[in-house]
Amino acid sequence: MDNVEHVTVSLPADLVRDIDRLEKSRSSFVTEAVRHELDRRRRHELRHSLQNPHRDSTDLAEQGAEVRLVHREP
């Protein structure tokens, strides 16, 4: 890891014990877990955005579809 920041995080003792049983490096485990959670949240936000598009986005998409139809007609 080239660019690393040190942070202090408090975790319940039972979680720390579980991490220590499974992993040699707490930092690596926490890094992987945080990345996984951030990816999960991004995917959730994307799905939400696709299912509930902003009105402006819908209007622009419809305008784009109309422009494509005009250009395709002979």
C-alpha cells in the first residue's frame, strides 16, 4: 500500500477476537471489509438510481431517443 493513512477505530472486543482467529493482519482484514462494504453501497445506490431516475435524467434520455429516431428515419 503506497498511500496509507493511520486511523484509530474502536471495535467490540468479540469482533477483534473473531478477526484475530481468522486473520494475521487486522489492518488487511478491515481494509478488505471496508472495500467490500463501500462496493456494496455503491451498487445499491446505482440500482436505486436506475430504478428511480431523476426527472432531469429521464427527460434527457427521452430527448436523446427522439433525436436518434429523427436521424434514423429516411
